[in-house]
Amino acid sequence: MSLQELQEEIARLSPEDRAKLRAHMDSLDIFSDPQAMREWTLANRAAAAGAVVSRDEAIAKLKAGGRHLD
């Protein structure tokens, strides 16, 4: 699923479901890691500028930065 598809799905959620999703995301370790969030923000900006990064490339970059993802 691309970032755009994910954003479209989130936009369709009710405010209550968005709040539940936000609470769940806040409970995940990766979202409390400033470096991971910085990398994600930069990747989102690059994607918005047309530099699309595949899921596998994004995971490889996070793992190279010492992140463990299941």
C-alpha cells in the first residue's frame, strides 16, 4: 500500500476511528523514536516530490539505521 493509499484510507475513517488509530500508533515504539520519525518525514517529503521509495527500500533504510521491524 502506498503512502497516498494509506492517507486516503485514513481520510475515510470516522473521527472516533481516527482517534483509536492515533492512540494505537502512539503506543508503538517506532513512533516515539525521534530519529525514526525524522527519517519517515523525509521519506514522505521525498515521495510527495515524486521520489517514490518502495516498501522494501524504506524497510532496508530503517534496518540500516538500527531499527528492528517485524
